[in-house]
Amino acid sequence: MAVSGMTGIENMLAQMRAVVHAAEGASVTAPASMATNPAAGSFATELKASLERVSSAQMSAKAQASAYELGAPNISLNDVMIDLQKANIGFQTAVQVRNRLVAAYKEISSISV
């Protein structure tokens, strides 16, 4: 869980950087996952996948916290707290991305043609 959570966050940040570079007009090399399936590289698909990863991290952390509360012997408090913080950071990142997308949409919609 710990490695996949960080990998998901790093992938999300790499995708955000790729979008920024593409918007600036720089040539961006596509990640390996996009090279095999061009449809997987669409912004909507990547955004949906990122939101699903955040949701699954939250559900996993909540399930782990519940198991700890019920006294599961193989779950430590340290792991529960770390996973809850990772889920929180993922959620905060998703909220910030949403805020930036809404601000960009408002700015574009206010441009007169």
C-alpha cells in the first residue's frame, strides 16, 4: 500500500507537469502507459483514473482504521496513521486540481471572442 500510494501521487504530479508543458507548447514525451494505448492518454481518462485512485486510497485507509479499531493483530497504529495521511494528501491534491480547473474554466469562459 505504501509504495503504490506514493507511486499514484507521483504519477498524478507527472501527469500535471505534462499537461502544463503541453499547454506551454513544449514537446512532451508520453509516459509508457500512454504509448501503448493512445486513448488512455486523454485528459478525461487520466483525471477519472486519478480520482478513482484517490477514492480507493481513502476506502483502503478507512477499512484499515476500522480493522485496527476492531483489534486486528497484524495492523499497527503507525501504518493506519500513515495511510490516513496519504489518503488525506491525495484528497487535498484532487481538490486543488479541481479548483485550478474551475478557475481555468471561468477564465476561458470570460474571454470575449
